[in-house]
Amino acid sequence: MMSESDRVDQLGQATREKLKQFIARIERLEGEKAELAADIREVYGEVKSFGFDTKVIRKVISLRKIEASERAEQEALLDMYMEVVED
Amino acid sequence: MMSESDRVDQLGQATREKLKQFIARIERLEGEKAELAADIREVYGEVKSFGFDTKVIRKVISLRKIEASERAEQEALLDMYMEVVED
Amino acid sequence: MMSESDRVDQLGQATREKLKQFIARIERLEGEKAELAADIREVYGEVKSFGFDTKVIRKVISLRKIEASERAEQEALLDMYMEVVED
Amino acid sequence: MMSESDRVDQLGQATREKLKQFIARIERLEGEKAELAADIREVYGEVKSFGFDTKVIRKVISLRKIEASERAEQEALLDMYMEVVED
DNA sequence: TCGGAAATCAAGACCC
DNA sequence: GGGTCTTGATTTCCGA
């Protein structure tokens, strides 16, 4: 059977290059995402040291997220109605 | 190396029986779930043949689902406040 | 601008009633589907507490599903042959 | 019973302000995080349209992540040794 | 009906 | 160790 590296060798140089670029882009984006996650954790740390209950804060934020998505849904629904009217 | 069937043969009869029962239960439940999915698709078919726009209906239903979860979140938040008061 | 509720008001009473019924039916079916999903999750819980590897069980079930659909395909094929013979 | 808003009113103005700031910061960070997640999804879309198998790419990336953390572990170990030598 | 895009769901990681 | 977050897999959905 053909080994993995043999197979990789058969990829064109350009293809291999493209592959490397994709991986690099994804890894960079994931790195930034991980940094943001760390930042968020840090803020929660501050929140706690300030005497707030992080559990409640989390719940508030998740509630607001749901509210936002409800607004988005309502707008989407309204847009659909508008289209009906326009036609 | 020991083949899969040899290995299965080494399971006790009772264990094998139990395994078959689990699989049967899951398959039955998944079958029922699939039936319900088919029923839902069918209702959307009726909806469409009735002249309603299924896209809108879907949006309405997802909005109502979000509303329900918002209510749940609000209750959870309220519960947390209540605990604070009780303590 | 005409509000959404104004527009809904313009739907005939019967149409509105029908719409409500459709939504109610779909929501009921989706509720039942969600219950079954919960049941299935529960069975997997039992499976695990029984010492089986759920990952393997999942694979077995998906294989059996594929086999079943293959069988169905083969039967369909056989039916076609049969029709040819009959005709 | 005291309403939620009554209770919030009892918080000092400064405290309330601080709370709002924390929530705003977290929501902003989460927004950016969500954008990055969308970007990543987009890149995977490109990957696919380029003819690569995303499953394989994902596996490569997760392997590289593990390798990176192994390297980090080894460096940490090496640092420990170095400290011992230095002391 | 197929294929891709999106939602959903469960498992694993990870932090507290 | 409990709970939350994230990821990966599966399923579902829609358009072509």
C-alpha cells in the first residue's frame, strides 16, 4: 500500500502550497479565537473580584442573547411579510 | 489477532442478550423518531398545498421556540434572585 | 405602515384558524420528537452504566441502518426485476 | 414581593454602571469571538470548494495542536531542569 | 434527489 | 467533581 507521505508527494507543489495556506489561516483564526476566550475568562475573573455573582451575570448575558435572537427572528419574519406585500 | 466474532463469542450469553436488547430499544425509539419527522414533513406538505408559505411558518415556529426559552431563562434568573433574597 | 397584527387581521377567520391548527400540530409533533430524543439519550446512559462503549454501539446501529437501507434497495431492485418478468 | 427592578434600584449608581460595563465588555468580546468562528467556517467552505476533505484538514489541525502542546510540555519540563541546574 | 449548508446533539475538555 | 464551553458528528433542510 502507498504510504501517506508517498501520497502527499504526489500532490502538485501548488496544491501542497495551497493546503499549507489554508491550515495556516485556520490556525491563525483559531489562535485569535482562543485569545478572545481567554480575555472573556479574564473579565469574568474581574467580575468575581468585584463581588458580582458570575453565575447571574452569565444568565443575564445568555438571556440578552436570546432576546437579541428573538428580535432577529421577528425582523426576519417581518421581512417575509414585507416581501409578500411587495409582490 | 482475535477476530471480532471470536471476541463476541467470549461475551457471556447474558451480556450478549442485554446488548441485543439495548440495540433493539434504541432502534425502536429511532424508528418512532423517524416516523415523527416524516409526519412533520407531511404537515408542511399540507401547509404548502393550503397556500401558506412554509418558510414563514417555520420562522413563526422557531420564533415561538425562542420565546419559550426566553421565558425559561427569565424564570431561571428570577430563581437566582430569589435565592439571594432567601439567604 | 401597516403593522403585522393589522395584516394578520386581514386574514379570514377560517384561514387564521387553519394556520393555528397547523402550528399546533407541528409543535406537538416536534415536542414528541424531542421526548424520543431524550429517551434515546437515556438509553445510551443505561448502556454506558452497563459498561458498554456507547461509541461502538452507535457505530453498530448506524451500520445496521445502512444494511437495512441496502436491503431495501436490493428489494426495490428485485421488485423491478419481478415487474419485468410479470409484464 | 420586591420586584426585580426595585432590587436593581437598590444597587448604587456606580455599581450599576460597573455592571453594565462588564456586560458590555463581555458581549463585545463574545461578538468578536462569534465573528471569528464565522470566518473559520468560511475558510472551511473554501477548503471544500477547493476539493480538499475538510474532515482530514480538521484532523491535521487537531494533531498539530496536540503536537504543539506536547512541545510546550517538553519545554516546561526543560525549564524545570534548567531551574534545578541554575539553583 | 443529491449535495451542500445549517442546526442539533452528545462527548470531551476545561475551569472553577 | 460539577458545570460550562467547545468541538466533532450526526441529522436535517433546502435549492438546483
